[in-house]
Amino acid sequence: MNRTQLVLTCAISSIMTSTCMATMLYTQSFENDAWLGEEYFDYGNASADHWLKNNNGQASVNGDGFNAWYENTGSVGLTDGDFVGVTNSLRDTGGMFHGSNAYKMSDTDGIMRLIFDDFGKEANVSLAVFIANTGYENTDALSITYGNDVLLSLGDGSDGGFALENAAGSWLFIEGVNVSGQLSINFNSNSSAESIYIDSISISRVVPSPGALALIGLAGLTARRRRDIR
């Protein structure tokens, strides 16, 4: 091994053992009590796909960094009044994953999507999801995606709701690494008992510490000097 190779090997070894820094891009646990409210009614057209709007006095479906979308599947959607949006009800969970509030979806009668802002490429994400302990059917489904990456998929239209039932009754901690795009939580159910709760979203990006970046620069400089000498 020549001197250049030795320096590069040592630099890379130091980089690998250096502490990385996580840059926090976004966190959300729905702890803003101003988002709490009564049963939510969608005053839009249930036969058309559309963004949901917050209504005075009702639970908020939109907030800082997140917005709700409704996708028609031929039913009444949320126009009949449903308990969706930010909640502090412990009826199903017995306790939130973090804090006092969470985001609830239930009896959506169509696909309800909770979509978060785009925080760029190569992000890391984590979140907690609770599936209410009840019976589910073929038409019920839950998926969590981040861009093109599928982080969770339960309910394929033919399992009789088994996947959802098997995962129900406790908080699930979901993670995604080096993902790009937007976080989207998607739920379809046709009963108020068929509910999910979302909590403790964290989106970050890991970057090398300043010391590691300095070593990368040193390794490159050393390699250049070696080539110049030759």
C-alpha cells in the first residue's frame, strides 16, 4: 500500500467512525389544541375527488405541513359526518404514542389521504400508527407511502380484512430510510369502528459531521497532490 492509499484508507475509516448529524426537517404530533373540534362534515361533492377543507368548530383535517385529500369510490365519503382529523379521544388507543393528540381517520366511505409537504430527497421518516381493534373487510385498506416507496400496505381487496385485524390493537412504529417525495397515509373504511390513528411524525436528513466533511476534503486534496507529483 502506497502513501496515498494509506491516507485515503485512514480518512475513510475516520469518516465511517465519525458521528453523523441529523438535520430535523419536520415533526408533527398534532399537539395544537386549536385543531380539536367536533365531528367533521365534508361540504364538498362526494362524487368528485377533492381537497378537504377545515370547518369552524369541527376537528381540523389540515394543519402545518399536512393536508387531507378525498378520493371517490362511489359512496358518500365524509359528507354524512365522521370522526376524522385531530383528536384527543382515547376510546380505541388507551393513550397516544406521544402527547395528548393524534390524527384520526374512520368511516371514510372512500379513500382519505393525509399528505405531508415535500422535504426533498434522501430523507428519513418515522411515524406511529394505531389500527383500531375490530373486524375489517375486503374493501378496507391502509397504506403508507413516501414518494415511490411503500412503507406499509395492509388490505389487498381479497384477504377479508385479515392483514388489518392482525396488525390492530397496538401502536406500530414505521420507518423509511433515504426516501424522496411526499409522505402519504391512505385509508379506506366504511364503519366508524374501523379507525386508524397517526402520531409522532418525524422527517430528517442525516449528514456527515463537520469533522467527517473535513476528512473527505483532506482525502481528495491528498489524492490530487499525489497525482500532481507523478
